[in-house]
Amino acid sequence: MPWPSRKRDKGAVADKKEPDAKIAKTEKETSDKEEEEKSAKPPAGSSKSGWKNWKKKESESGGEESKITYCHWLLKSEPESRLEKGVDVKFSVDDLKAQPNQTTCWDGVRNYQARNFLRSMKLGQQAFFYHSNCKEPGIVALVKIVKEAYPDHTQFDQKDPHYDSTSRKENPKWSMV
């Protein structure tokens, strides 16, 4: 048995009314919308919440689209002991404070998306130091990126718990900051 026709009959098509003309937005409606957008976005560099570097609106920048740049990153760490391949991999904000100049490398990241984020981090940007897998998870400090991404040396060390046998020195898979 053939399928019934899916075309509308002429009566159903005649019932639907088309608008006589398209109505364009007025300048007032457009300017109201722009004012709302401007008031929702803080001016460049004045926000303390982390939103920075707003590019100018299309009308102000000569046709360039506006983009948002977010300059805070989230660095997760585990402050409580956890053994990985027989090695304790705990690292807390107290461990960071104990380092010379309170500076250390962020190594051992073995997640592709997180690695790409590390590669996007720029010198001078800020990051939230976040404790996870603990009794009270949360942001415990604000830290600064002091070196841009470079190859993670732990991927080549067979004794390290973050060793990756598939990574090559000519083309390293993993990065750290």
C-alpha cells in the first residue's frame, strides 16, 4: 500500500497567512539592545572577577567581531595522599608554599583537553589553585603563570608515575607550565 501524500491540500495552504512585509528593527530597539550588552560587560581591565580584555564592539572596532578572553585558569591538585605506581602524588597549596620562590612546574597532566589548556596558558595569567578529592574541595589560592608551556620531562622518565612509553622526545605528547 503506498504512503499517503505528504503534500498539503490547497485549503490548508490558503489558511496560512504570510506577513505583508518584513518589519525592520528600529534604531531605538537596536541601540537599547547594544546598551544592555554594554552594561552587562565590564570595561577592559576593570573587573576583579576575572573577566578581562574585552575587545571593542563591532561598531567601535571597524567590523571586527567581539570576542571574550578569560584570563583565569583552574589548576586542580590533590592535597591528600594518593599512591600512583607506588609513589605518593599528593600536592597541596602548602607544598607549593614550601617550594623555592613558591614556584614549581605543573607536571603529570595526562588528559588531552587539560594539556591543550596548559598550552594555551600565557605568561602572567592567573589561575585558581583548586583542591580536589579531599574533605573540603575548593579554591584555596590564586597563583600566577610564570612560564609558558614546555614539554613535560616526566613523560620520558621510566621511574616516574607519569611515564608515557608512547611519547617521543622528537614529538612529545605532554606539556607542563
